[in-house]
Amino acid sequence: MLALASERKATAEVRHYEVKTLPGAPSGVSAILRERRTPGKQEVTWKYRGGEEFSSSDDTPLLRPIRQESKRKDEMDISLLADGKVKRSFSRSGSSKASFAEAVPVELSATQKGCDSTVLRRESKDGRYKVEEWNLANGEKFVELSWNADDTSSKLATFQSLVARLVATGTRPVDRSKTEIGTQCSAV
């Protein structure tokens, strides 16, 4: 629909786990534990997501419980909601390429939510856009379009025009993140 030249990426199986936010975590954040498996690879990610930017004092080893951490990042996600509003959320995550048992301490008492999803990810040849097709455990499907860009009004306008093209074809925006949708086993 977007007429972007793309290359196919591997399909991944994604599992979410029930965890509690650790003591000492910034207020107003939720904890996310996710396992993503592709043929020959796996990645376990612990993430905090909230409505405000994280400070450097929020980055302590206690708040990054994943063992054998291989990647750490801070992100700001800008979502275009069904009502046309713009929502910003912030996350801080750490990931490990170790097995789930090696990466996740037993003390976290992680329990699988039972909502496995299959994700096919495509990326534009220029690397600017990512499109993920999520096939949820409840049989529903949704697509996430993302773009790594600076938070400027002109970049936002460009992205809004892409979303408008999708909406014109009958695509319906949702007001929740893929994590929120993928961790709910019932219909959206």
C-alpha cells in the first residue's frame, strides 16, 4: 500500500511474560519481559515504559535484571492514535542473546502469559521504515508501521501523511501498543 521497496526479514515467535515492576523503578512505568525467537536466534528483553523521559539516575544495575545483557537502549515512541491525537511514550530496555533460563533470574518469578504471537517483519531497502505484521494468539492480525526519525514537526508531518495513506485504504489505527495488544489473549 505504501509502495516502498522492501526486503523480507525472518518471522519471529514472540512470548510475553508476567512480571512485576521492581522496587526502586521510576514511578508511572510498567515492566515488560519479552522473548523473541527467530530461526537460529533468540533475544530476551526487559523493558520499562512510561509517559516521561528516563533520567540517568534511573539507570542502575538493580533496574536491569537481565543477565548477559548485550544491548541497552532508550527510545521515545510517537503513536498516531485513532482519534488523530499524538501520544509519546518512553522506554528503557536491556536485551540478552542468552537463553531465557540463562537471561532471566528465577527471583523475577516470570510466568508466561500464554499469548504467543508470530511476527513477520519487513524493512524498507533504505532502512527508514519497518513494518511488522503481528498474528496474535486470539487469531487477530495487526500491522505496525514504524520509522526512526528525529522528533520534529516536519518528520511528524511526513509520518502522518504515510498513516493517512493507510487510513484511506481502510486501515484502522488502534490506541494501544503492540505489547499491550500482544499480551491480552482475548479479542481486541
